[in-house]
Amino acid sequence: MLKPSAFAPRIHLRLLVMVLLLLSAGWLMLWFYLSSSAANTAAKDVDHQLNQAAFSLLMGLNQGLAGGDATGSTPERKPDELPEFELLSESGDVLVRSRRFPLTETQPGQLEAGYSRPRINGIPWRVLTVRDPANGRYVRVAVPLETVAQRGSELASAFVTPLLVALPVLGILVCLGIWQGLRPLRELSVKLSETEVDRLQPLAIDLKRVPREMQAPVLAINRLIRRVREAMASHRAFTSAMGHELRTPLAGFKSQVQVALRSDSQADKDRSLKKLAGAIDGMDRIVDHLLILARVDPVQPQLEASEIDLAALAEKCLTERESLMQAKSLTPELDLAGERLRMQGDATLIGSLIGNLLDNAARYSPVGGRVLVQIAASDGGLELRVSDQGPGIPEGQRAEVFENFHREPDQRKTGSGLGLGIVRAIAQAHGGSVELVDGPQQGACIRVWLPADGPSVVQTAVR
């Protein structure tokens, strides 16, 4: 018995790893994007603050100077009140300067309005120079670039911290989602594990509650279970009927052997041996039929394909049964519609099909009757009809006659009951069909249709 391997890949684990990898990759890309955005936002934010501070200082310092304030440095300030600044005259002289403003020698021609990033005393700064068009004065505000980087780090932390918290939460939600999503698959596995071989039943699963992706596998499994159940029932019925059929000739063997052993008369012994030979012939026919059924097994038919002249093969089968026909004064008739009546198939099996049809017609035809064999092209294949003048078969019972070991309740004719079952099996193995139809004569007419190009898949018999 096969057992699940501990090293086999698990769908749940595989999906979880794939989703978490994709989620992590997305998280990293979002982290890089937010970090970059935080740096850009911090730079713009600092520039905006410098711009506001520059114009505020320009207005305030001009008013202070106009009121008579002395030129020089401003008092000590808290670092977070204003950026470092200085107010310059049009000629470049320092009018007011904060204590921490980076000292530089500025020539009048070097003053240009706008942003710059000078490195002063080894420290990079962000500087904004603004010119007052009314009096030509310049105000310069500056912050160390370290302040910009610090602001970027603060924004990045504000952006990324929720992501750090969300990642494990999303991981847990993904695990729960995958586990819940695979629940129908686990339920299907439980249903299959509860299925017993001796009591096969389709899975009791409501398709309305099954995801659409799993409906096709569930339906396929149910179809397979039905086919297996039907095959097992057919196998049991076939085995039981075969045992019954074999028991009859074996009992005859034993009886005739006992009669021959007990009898002192040579004539009685001869009669017993003659009956024994007949029973052996019957057993031989049953074994041949069983071997044919094994060759045309629907799961794996064993066919040897070749080109068959169906007309010539039918004529050969009629010749082989000439003595059988003469014993009942039957008149065989072969009616061919067309010149090229050829097909691809297993000549031995097709010959057995025709032979069984002729045996069946001869068995049920009255003495002096006629057996009619008709062959014609039909629907891309060949149609074979064998008609007799026997009692016929009621329409309601026609489908049952092709079952193995089938006999009519009041049947007195000899036979194994496998003949027409073999005919159907051979026809189906070649991709054809067989049915009982109304024929040109009073009795039964069996119609067999076979494709001209033979079965779609031909498997060579094992020798």
C-alpha cells in the first residue's frame, strides 16, 4: 500500500513560501521607494523653511535697521528658532549675522540669488540667498545638510515603521488565508480517505460549496468511481457466470468418465467417450471466447492492425461453416454493395466477429432457412449486417442480448452465451458499434459498423 512521503512537497507550504517571498519583495521595493521619497520630501521641506525664513528675516531685519539698531551679530538663539542667517548690503558688507552662520569672504560679484550647497570648514551647508529689490540688500539663510539628512530619517522612520508592523501581520493573515483557501482540498482528501473499496460511492460533496477550480476534479473523481464500481460489478458478474458455465462441462466430464469406468460394455464406453469429446469441444469454445474477451479488454485492447478485405473475410467464414449450414439445410447468401470493401483492423478478431454472427444466425434459423450477410460502405466505414429467419428478439430485450452469458429464459439452444458479447467487444475495440435492427427477413438482424481507418489507438498484442 502506498503511503504519503514525508519529503513530498506540500501545497500549503509552497504557496506560503511563494506568497511571502512576493510580499517581502514588494515590501522591499516599497521601502526603497518610501526612503527615496522621504529624502526628497525632507529636502523640499527644508528648502521651503529656508524660503519662508529668508523673507521673514528680510522684512524684520530691514525694519530693525531702519529703527537705528547697530550693525553686528545677533544675540544667542535656540538652535530650532531660525536657520543661521546674515544680512548683507548691496556691496557685500555684513549688516547682521547670527553667531553660528558659517563665516565666508563674500565679494559683491559672488552674490547670486538662489540655493547652493557650499562646503565651509569641511561641513556641507544648504544656503538660500535672497535679494531685496527695494534696497539691493541680501539675506542669506543656511542649515547644515546634516539637518536635511536628519529630517529625511525622521520622515523615513514615520513612513517605514507602519510597514515593519504590517509585515508580520500580513504574514499571519496570508497564512490564515492560504489555510482557509485550501480547506476544500483537505475536505476532498478526507472524503477520499474514507472511501472503502468494497462500498464505492460517489463523493458526497455539494458542488455549490466547492470552488470552481475544484469542481472539475471532483466530477472527474466521481466519474472514475462510477466506472470502477461498474467495472467491479461487471467483473463479479462475469466471474460468477464464468464459474457457472465452466461447472457444467466439468460435471459432464466427471459423469462420462465415471460411466466409462463402471461400464463393461465397449459400446457404452464409446458413447461416454464421444460425449466426453463433445463436452471438451464445448469447454474449448468457452476458453477461446474468454481469451478473445481478454484481448479486447476496453482498458487495454491488444490489436494487430492490418488491411482487411471484409468481403473476402466474410466469404472465408461462410466456407468454414459450410458443414454447419448443410446440417440444417440453410442457404447462406452474401450481398456485397461496392467493390472496395476494405478496412484497417485485427483480421483474427474481425473474423471471430463474423464467425460468431454466423454461428448465432445458424443456431436460431429454422431448418431450410436462409442466412443473409450484407456488406456496404457507410458513414466513412463499413456496415456488416447478418440476418436470420429465426423467432427474432422483442425490441425491449435487444440491448440485453449483448451482455456476456446472456440467455433467454425459455432458450433451449446450446451455447456459452458469450457470442454476441464478443461481437460487441470486438466492434468497440475497433471504434465501431453494434445493434439489433429490423432486417429484411422475419428473424433477427444484427448491424455492425466499423470505421474504415480502424481504431484510433492500436496496441500490438504481447506474444
